[in-house]
Amino acid sequence: MRDAKLSTDEVSRRLLAWYDRHARVLPWRVPPGQGRADPYRVWLSEVMLQQTTVAAVKAYFERFTALWPNVKAMAEADDADVMAEWAGLGYYARARNLLACARAVVAQGGFPTDRAGLRELPGIGAYTSAAIAAIAHDAPETVVDGNVERVVARLFAVDTPLPRAKPELIALAETLTPALRPGDYAQAMMDLGATICTPRSPACGICPLLDLCAARAQGIAADLPRKLAKKPKPQRTGIVWLGWRGDQVLVETRPAKGLLGGTLAFPSTGWDGTDLPPPAAADWEPTGEVRHVFTHFELVLTVLVAEIAGEPDRGRLVSGETLDPSSLPGLMRKVWTLARADHRKG
DNA sequence: GTCCAGGCTT
DNA sequence: AAGCCTGGAC
């Protein structure tokens, strides 16, 4: 199953040479051989890149660094401002942890420089701690994200399915990390996975590791890494209330924990069968449905609209003109698009 | 429309 | 092991 003769030095030598020519140019990245990256920018980019594509992150990173150019500025930011800027990027616990982390870092006088210290901070796990240590400090840490798992699974033809294979893939990846330029090497591995050793149709023909790759030799590169079958998503339903008073709309901030925690939202029932009452007494009328797919279930929300007269029982009224859809998570953007069209029709 | 990729927390 | 979102590929 494994190629016992794989030369680990040869892997890093080739990857670094390839990276020197083909490194992706990214807003948070310092090109190979041009000095150290700022730990704040590495941290911010790596948190944004958790479970999120480079293409989606770029504009958010530019905006965040313009608003909050360093960790002190971020630590002093208002929670609501950070949540609003994060809206649309998903996994909102990351934004809550971002603030908690920035404040902890400022309280301790700066970012830890070693992996173990970084690992203690909110929102920084095994991957991100290694990435910051390697990229910002050129520490010889092994950085294993989804790209690296795939590259290593193919290089060594590991056919244990994920997630069971993870410890094995990490151990194999550790055998490859060089003492020289570990930061560039980590980024090279991830770039290779992102641009050549891709999930569906890997470009083996132009891969610098082509002749070292056990999966390629067996003709199974595109089949690795194997993954356990995923379970089907249940469907859930709920109601969301779009209350108007003239051109004002009723919104609320969701509870800090759980689904869409801390984000701006229109009042709704729970989405797990929890049966909350409407946020205000009114003649609620259905205007349509909104569908949204989460990690573990599909949601169908019935959108009810009404003109509300009295004081709402929960939420707050804000101007519909100035409500910025980009400050809403994706699901609530859909609700807003539907309800606003309905409201304009009258 | 469906499928899939992608780390941290509890 | 389960909860947590979105965008791109097909």
C-alpha cells in the first residue's frame, strides 16, 4: 500500500522549487523569499479560510483589514459590527471566536509565537495553530488541512476512509515536513492541493510529485482520499415573521449560541420543532417559502408578513431602507428578498 | 436542481 | 460523534 522508498527530502525539495515558481498570489500572503508575514493577517486569513474557499475569503479579508488593521483594533471593535461584516461568510461561531481571540491576544500582550500557545486561543485548533506558527514564524510545524490530507492520501495511496484515516495522514505528513523553509513548504502543500492535486480531476500531468505518487502509479489518484458515506439530511420546517410598520421592519439578534448565533435575523420559530409564538399580534399572511441547506438539515421556512400596530413582544424596528442585506446571513437574505418584493407590490 | 468541500467546539 | 453555512462544480 505504501511506497517505503519514497524519499521525503525529494518531496519537499520539489514542492519548494514548484512553489517558488507557482505560488498563488493572495492578499494575506508574502511571496516566497520576501520575509515574514504579519501574525495578525495570517491568523485572520486562516480563520476565514476554515471551511471556506479562497475566492469567497478575499473580499472579506480586504474589508476586515481595512476596518481593523491590527489585533488591537479588532479587540476594540463592537460585536455587532464584526458580526455584520462577517455576514454571508458562514459558520458564525468563527466570528464570535475571532473577537474573543483578539481580546485574549491583546490581554496577553500579543500573539503567542509557538503552536501550543496558539492552540489555547478561541477558534484556533490543530490546523490553524500549526498554520500560524509555520507561516508567520517559519516554525517546523506540520500543517494538515483538507488539501494536505488529499495530497498525502494520494502520495502514499492510503485507502483507509476519512475521518478514520486522519491520524494516519497526519503521521505521514509529519514525515515530509522539512527543517528548511517549513512555512513555504506548508503553503506549497496547500497550493498543490488547491490547484493541481484537486478533489475531482487532479492534473497529475503537471504535478511536480508525479513520479513519487503511489496513487498515481496505481491509477487511483482521483479515487482518494476515500470517505465514509454521509448520512441523508432531514428536512425541517419553521415560520419566519416579517413585521412591517410603515417602512420599518422588525429584526432581532439571535442568541449567541447555536445556529446562526449572534447574527441579525427576522424573528422565527425554532427550526427543530420549537414552537415560538409570533413576535407581535397582527394579521399574519403567508407570502412564500424560503429553502436553505445547512450542514445537517434542510430548512423550509414559511414567510409570514403583516403590518403591526402595537408594541412588538420581541425584536426591534429598523428602517427597511437602510437595512443592508449584506449584514444578514444567507438564509435571512433570502427571506428579505422575498418579503421586500411582496411589500413593494403592496 | 444535486453533490461536494472545508476545521473547531462541545 | 454531532452541530455548524455557503458557494462552486456538475
